[in-house]
Amino acid sequence: MTELPQTPAATAALCVATRFHSPALLNHSVRAYLWGVTYAEAHGIAFDDELYYVSALLHDLGLTDPFDSHRLAFEVAGGDLAWVFGVAAGWPADRAARAEEIIVLHMREDVSATDDPESHLLQVATGWDVAGLRPEEFSVEAWPEILARYQRLGFGDEFLACFEDQASRKPGSAAAGAIANNAAGRMKANPLDG
């Protein structure tokens, strides 16, 4: 299995994610990184490993109670937090802005790997982990090791509850759009929960 990055920023991001995510959401964030790396290797996509890892770990912070904005979509709030994190970690402002952008774009229209590899990886990896999208892109042989090490722990139900809450309070959000377009059905049919 891919080793997790060990840079100072990567270690700090894991510390933040561990502190604020539930165990299920933390494991989802690590799996998002691992699924993305697996996908990138299979498709020959070059990407910034540290930037992708930090973005994957922090991408759902806007769903947590301490950081759930009453007015901003969770991915926007999470992106803002990632920018603050990046600057505090000593990154240049433009690198911190990339983490912010990756997190926001993971909930937007498809981004091509050519234009933005890290955003593309986070979109594909989270779509797979949350709703079982694009199963043909992920080798069945990789599932057992990743799922054994970073178990789901009821993630599907927890995440669906978060999305339904976001949709009810933020009707113009991407989460609301996903719920309106049968996200619940896709989440419940996710082969990773089978």
C-alpha cells in the first residue's frame, strides 16, 4: 500500500484531521488520498503528492461542527480552512490557494486531469468512496487492503446524514443538488459497503 506523506505539512494535516473528524470521516479522507493515488498510478497522472494529501485530509472539515458555516457550502468553508492551514504551515499563499481550490472544485463540474490533476483526483476518489462512482477505475485487488486498514465504520450513513443536513440548511449548495439527484440511492448502493 502507498505510504502516507511525512512532510511537516502532511503530518500537521493528519493531526488536524484526526482532531476534528469523526473516525469514519477521517478514514474516508485517508481513503480519498489512497484511491486517488491508485487512480493516478493506473492512468499515468503526475501530481503534487503533498498538496493532494493535505487537500484530501482537510476536504471535509466544513462538515464538522466546529467548522460548519451557516452560510457557506461545506466545500467553500473547508477550502477557506485549508488556505489558513497552508499559510500557517509555511506554504506560500499561492500554494495555500491551490489547496483551497482543490477542495472547492471537488464538488463542482468535472475537472480534467490535464488541467488540474489534484482536483481531478479528489473528485474521482471521493466520488468512488462516497457513492461508488466509476468502479471500473479501481482495481478490485486494491479494495481489501485499503478497506482493512481504513475501515468504513458506518461512513455511508454518517456522510449521508451530513449531506442531508447541508441540503436542508443550504438549499443552493452542491450538497443540496446531490441530494436532489439521488445521492442517497447511490450512497446506499455503494459496492464498498457491500
